[in-house]
Amino acid sequence: MATPLGNLDDMTYRAVNTLREAGAIACEDTRHTSILLRHFGIQGKKLLSYHSFNEERAVGQVCALLEEGTDVAMVTDAGTPGISDPGYTMANAIHARGFGIVPVPGASALTAALSVCPLPVSSFFFAGFLPHKKGRKTRLEFLVSLESTIVLYESPHRIGRLFEELKNSFPDAELFVAREITKMHEEYVTGTPDSLLEHFSNGKMRGEFVVVVHPAGKRSKQKKEHADHH
């Protein structure tokens, strides 16, 4: 089930009720989820830690609870599980064992960013986070070959590097960047990889980033305008 990206007012009524009614909650970080539960006055819940380093054990614990007839809610630190967050392994295991699994929709950085993006996004390729080291260059080459609008996630530690890579791989691209969505310092900026590198270099490389890459950029608009005049 989805939880807020930052602003707790984005929690849905259904999500709050689901957490209240669940017999146990599988969460990425129990401390983070405890803050959320306290905010909504939810007490006495069994919390199971579930993250990328203990997936196998956590899956076993959750499936044991389901076999006992206990309903389990699953959350990550922010947004929707399984969208570049832990969740896939758990969902796969639950399906494989024949248990029902139901989404509780809500906040997602992907759809939040696209809903205010001024670039064409009627179709796009969601690439999530690029590999940190091995396979990063190959992945970028694949994305260039798509000739499609691409959506990436990036952390503050690697965003500068990503702008440099996009500048080399997509020289004509126009980018839209959403940073710190729903939080106090949220920001939405459009520009070239160069201009955004400059914009974010003055101490603004903080928070989580969603980067939309329109590969042809202004060039495609100029072509369209040229065609319209003939």
C-alpha cells in the first residue's frame, strides 16, 4: 500500500484504515513507519522489517502470518512499494503461494512528477534508478536507442553525475526535474542537462529526484514549427 512521499496529508482514508485493521505491517524501516503510525494514532501493531538485505527471511515471516489467517499490510518508507522500492520479491512470493494481494493506491513520485511535467509524456519508458557501477553505460546506451521520453529516479549523491551523462548521451535533450516532491523545499525545473547542472550545483543537490528526459528536446519542436509553416 502507498504512503506519503513527504506530506502526511497525502495519506488516503483507505490507507489509514488498512493500517488500523492489519494484523501486522511489513515495512522497509520500522522506525520510519512508527512515526507514520504515531501521527495517525495507530498503536500496538506488530512490525516486520522488510528490505533488500533480508528479503528471504521477511517473505517467510509474512507468508507464515498469512497461513495463520493474519492480514498483513506492506509499506515502504515513502510512495508505492515495488516502484523502484522493495516489494517485487514479496508480491511474487505471495502470488506463488496462492494468497490474495490487493493494492491500496496513493502517492507515487513517478505519477506526481508526470502530472505537472510540461514535456510530452503520453507515452514514456520508466527506467527507475540506473545501475550504480556495472552496467550503467550499457543501460544508458539502451535508453538512447529507444528514442522515447524516459523517466529516471536519482539520489542527491549521483544527480550531478547523471546530468553529465545525459549531456553526453542526449545532446539535444530537454529535461524536466522534480525534486523533494510534496516536501518543504519541493522544486520543478525544466532545462538542458547543462543548465540544470549549473542550477543544482549551488548546494541544491539535496533530496530525491525524478528526471524526465525528452530526447529530441527543442529540436523536435523546431521541426514541427517548420513543418507547420509549409
